[in-house]
Amino acid sequence: MRANLIQRQIFAAFVIAAMAAPGGAATYSNGTKTATFDVTLRIIADCTIAANPLDFGQSQGVLSTAVNATSSLNVTCSNTTPYNIGLSAGTGTGSTGTTRFMSGTGANTSTVAFNLLQPTGSAQWGTTQGTDTVSGTGTGAAQTLTVRGTIPAQATPVPDSYKSTITATVYF
């Protein structure tokens, strides 16, 4: 009986040692079976757009000559996705279509006319697709487009800060 107890203790020690073996995994030799599974993803036509401010300067005097400045838009569209980018008239008083104004603050009702031009040429940048928007095709990476702003020579309004908020829209 004592021999039987010793044999059980030796067997238990062997099992414990086998379980503590490197990797801790048991091996089997009764055969194998396999299964497969799919890993999937669907890419859809999609775009994102980001815009940077356009600042004509903070110390402008008389508007006797044109004042020019540039900014940029970044558009990222899925590869091969066609898009158009439009720029709204803005929030300045009297702005409509591609006629844009910056408005004074507070009780100042003066405005400053300005234009937003497409990256090349002298075409105004608006929101009518196929007419005054800028088109492109997505590559899956960010694409940068330049916004060219110009304040034409005009009667200089009262000293103040002038502002308009433009909405950039990507149509895809």
C-alpha cells in the first residue's frame, strides 16, 4: 500500500512537471482539423475637408491698391472618388453667390468687398458644381488646394476689424 502511495506521488509530480514545461502547451498526436474564416472590410466613397484661415493682415491702411493673401484647404477622399469643392458667399452683410463682403463689428455697418479665386486662373470660387467649384479625384491621401483671396481697391471704410465666415464644402 505504501508503494502504491509512492507511485501516485511520483505520477502526480510527473504531471505537474509536464504542465510546467516551457510553452505550457500540451501536444497531441491524434490528428488535426482546420477551419478558415474571412477577414473583410468595405471601403466606401468618402471625403473629409479642413480649411485654414485667410488673413489679409491686421494693420491695413487705405485700400487704394489690391490686397492679396492665400490660404489652403485640405481634402482627403477615398482613392478614385471624384469630388468638387465649393466656397460659400460667407456671412458678411450683402454677400451672395461669389460677391463677398466682410462686415465691421458692433454698430459699424461698413463692409469690405473681397474675392476668393480658384487655385489657378482668375475664376471666382463659388458653390455651383460644374460652374465655379474646383474638381478633383481622390487618391486616399490629403490633397492641398490654395485659396487665393483679393481685396480690390475700394473706398476705405471706417477703421475696425472686418470678418466673414466662409463654409468650404466637398461634394462627392
